[in-house]
Amino acid sequence: KPYVIFIKAPQFETLKIMHRDAAAANNQESANAYTDQDLHRTLQESDHIHKLYQHMFDATIVNDNIEETYAKLIESLTDIESQEQWVPATVMHAPCRNT
């Protein structure tokens, strides 16, 4: 089966700080491009996906620090590099659609 990694949203305050810092780093006019309601919706959706599909995840990484999350993701990918993975032939041979 394919190896599935879920990148889970962090706690609200961490998510808020990450969005603020990213907006500031990208010189966006408004560092508050996302409202608290938007961020809460992100957290709810992340939790919902995790609850519904956690049985399908081989790993879950909480995205509470971009650099650490990236390092954990690379580590996970490196670990599975030598493992056999199964993907349905229909996925591998499906025609590409340009929409």
C-alpha cells in the first residue's frame, strides 16, 4: 500500500503565529490575512480529517514548526525509500487530463 503521511495543523496560537510570521516574511500588506475564524476552520478540518482517516496514515506530523516539520517529512521519506510500496496499476497508467 502507499505510505501516507498526514501533516496535521498545530494548536491555534501556533498556527496564528506561523501565518503572521509568513505574511511578514513575504512583505504582505496585512499580516492578518487570515481571520481567527479562518484559522479555527483550518484546525477543525485538520482534526476532522485526522479522526476520519487516521487508520490510513502511516505517520502523522504536527506542523508546529516549518523547519522541524520539513526535517521530519524528509526523515520519513528517507526511511521508506528502501521499502516496497504498492500503488494500483490503474493509478500508474491513468491518462493525464489537462483541465
